[in-house]
Amino acid sequence: MNLFLDALAWLTDPAHWTGPGGVPARVLQHLAITFAAVTAAAILALPAGILIGHTRKGAGLVGAIAGAARAIPTLGLLTLLGLALGIGLNAPFIALIVLAVPSVLAGAYAGVQNVDTDITGAARAIGMNPRQVVLQVEIPLAAPVLIGGIRAATLQVVATATLAAYTADFGLGRYLFSGLKSRDYAEMLAGALLVAALALLLELLLAAAQRTAAKRIAAPAPGKSAAPKPDSPREKEPV
């Protein structure tokens, strides 16, 4: 209990909220590397996942890549990259991209692959070419699952981005490593609470975005309500 009170006292100390090492600056750094890693993973994985889902070829490749990437221990990968690339953000940035790719790739593949073939067939029947089918039909319908993959990747990255402080003075992880070095466990717990709060905030935002995308698919387009049922046949009025 005393440790939690000490962590609360650390968080409420104004001295920890100012300067380049203050909480606001560390939060922005943490968000920056999280956003950069997830964006890079999306650039790499979204096109591949969408293509595989559209053609329905290479599903085994998706499983192999996702399984192999998830089997790699992030700290071990970061250590190897740190030895190869040296001190700085390059090593943790690459490690976080490797961590994020499987979720984004699996979400893109699953979302597009599960689009109803009757819908895509109807799109082709009215003259849409493959590119139009992907961009105008499959991606919009797969949006909730695509966002779900990005959501999972973001939560993994924002939690693991604390390791960026292993090779660089960067992000909220610095409080954990600094507290461990000086045996300031209140600082360590405060840093962990900040990471948890940031992860929870991102989870709520992305969950809301996913729900919004799902509602847009479920709701009928403006001016295009469900087709009315045909009227029951009326008896002829006597002439």
C-alpha cells in the first residue's frame, strides 16, 4: 500500500511534469514511436493482407509470417538489433515494427477474405474492375476487421514501447529503467501506471472507431432505406 501511495506522490509532484524529462514530454515520445511503428507496419502489411484476402491465395503464408513473428521474443530481438545498430531508436523501432506486422497482416487478410462473395460478384456483374472491387467494396466492408487488426497491433506496441528506453533515453519506459537503476520503485510503478493509462486510452479510442465502422456498414445509406415489401394484391374494383 505504501508503494502505491509513493507512486501517487511521485505522479502528483509538479517537478515531474515539467522539462524535457517530464511526464508530458515522455508521453508524447511514447505516442510518437508507437504511431510511427504501427504506421510502418500498416504500410508493409495492409497491402499484402488485402491482396491475399482478395485473391484468396497465400493464406498459409499469412499464418507462417504471423506465427514466426509472434514467436520471436521482443527483448531478444531488441538486444540483437541494439548490438548491431548501436545506441538509439533504430533498434527498438525495427523491433516494434516486427511486433506489429502480424496483427495488421492477419486483420487485413481476414477482413477482406470474409467479405461476402455474393456482394463482390454483384460488383463485378455491374462492370467494376478488380481494383474498384477492392477499393470500393471489399475495403469498406472489411473496415471493422482492418481497424481491429490495427487496434491489436497498437496495444501490443504501446505496451512494448517501454523497451525503447533500453537503448535510448526515450518514452515512458525511461521511468522504469531509471527507477530500477536507482531502486526508486515508486518511480517504476508510476511509469507502469502511465503506460497502462495510455494503453487504456488508445484501446477506448480504437474500439470506438471500430464500432463506428461497423455501424456505418450496418446502417442503410441515406435515402436508400430497405426496399419496401410489395403490396398485397388488391381485388379489382367493380366497374
